[in-house]
Amino acid sequence: MSKYLVYMVAVNHNSSKFKNSDYSQYSIKSWEAWCKRRNIDFVVVDEHNDKYSFPIWNKLDVCDVGKDYDKIAIVDSDTMIHWSAPNILEHIESGVYGVQDNANLRWLNESVGNYGGEFFSDFKINLDKYINAGVIYLDKESLSIYEKLRDFYFENREKLDSWNKGGGREQTLFNFLLQKNNYDINLLSPEWNMFSMHKKEMFSYNWQDTDGGIAGKDTTPHFIKYSWVWHFTGFPIEQRTSIMKQTWDLVGYLYEGYEQ
């Protein structure tokens, strides 16, 4: 029987720009309930390893934790999963699976230009294969990408710890290493990592739909109706916490009562 793992980093640390404990509780609740009903192991890293400067780099240790599993999902602590989402880990094959990230083309081009110019001047990345690193699904063999990224981090730690050129932390480096090392990159539909929801009108609902809801209308937000994994990126910390709490208050009872 195949073994599956969902791995999440939810660390508060004085080097962190955001304190995520307020919003990560809703992420943990949703993934924990979903994993429990599908006999999937769920590991939450909530203590910072001092060998890293920033909490996000704790993610790289999944290459150790996940080595005894056949399929692994690595998810950020600002994500939630739909209570009835199918087990995608049963359906992926070999390679790395993610959703293309071109939500902010200015940020994307600046990040790729800055990191590429500093570390990968001899390699041109394919933006059509650039994926969001906040929700990644992969098989055991492809887990080695996180070991490569960890090695890269320690080889270039001084530059990366003092990085002030923008473009995020690990995501663009992750994509450069994926492509440069010829990993099999498989693009998923956005439903498996619905990020930048405010830019996609996912917080709206169809006022023409009369299948129940308030005043005879279905007021279920589009992101709940049309996607499996909700990624609450792009919000100030207070707003992110508020939105995730509202989401849990709306649907949390379904995780308790849902029968597979």
C-alpha cells in the first residue's frame, strides 16, 4: 500500500516578516481533518531550526521527513483544502506537480531577472513552466529537488540571508533548480492551488444562481465552489487572518461531519 504525506511549515520566528500562528490554525485544521479521513500522514513543523535564517527555509527538510513516503504534498500554512477534495496523491505519477504562477508578471520577471542574473546567468528559465511553490505535489524520486535546494541554500547562504533585491525567498530558486536539473514538471489546473483569489474574482458569488442560500440565492464564494485548495496569498497579515477565519466559520462544520 502506498504511503502519503502532507508536509507544512507553520513557524513563528523573530526573523519572520509575518507572525503566522493566527491564520495557520485554520490551515492546520482543514488539512488535518482531510488527511485523517484519507489515512494520510500530516506533519506540521512549528519550531524553527536555527540552521536556517528565515522560517521558510525549514521547508527544505521535507527531503528528510518525506523519504519513506511514496507521494508527498508540501503546502504553505496560508492554504486550506476543501473538505471533500479527492486525494490527488493517488492520481499523480512521477515528477513534480504544481500550478503555473503568472499572477503578477512584474514580480515574476523581476524575480527571475534578479535571481537569474546573480546565480543562473548561463541558464534561461521557461516561464511557461514556472510554478507556485506554495502547493507542490511530487513522488519520492522527485523529492530530491528539496535536497538540491537545501544544498544550494548552504552554498550561497551569505548572499541569500542578506538578499534585498526582492522576488521572494525560495520560489524562484526552486523553479530554476527544477528546470536546470530537468525534473519532470507537470502543470495542474488552478483548482489545486487557487492563489491570488482577489485578482480572479473568487470571493464573489453568482447572484443569478437560485439554488438556496440567503434570500433564495447561493452565496457560496466561487473559490469554495470551484477549487480544491485555497491559497490566501497577497493579503496583509491581519486581512489574511480575518478571511481564513471567516472561511473556517462558514465551512468548518463540514470537515467534522463529512463522510467520505
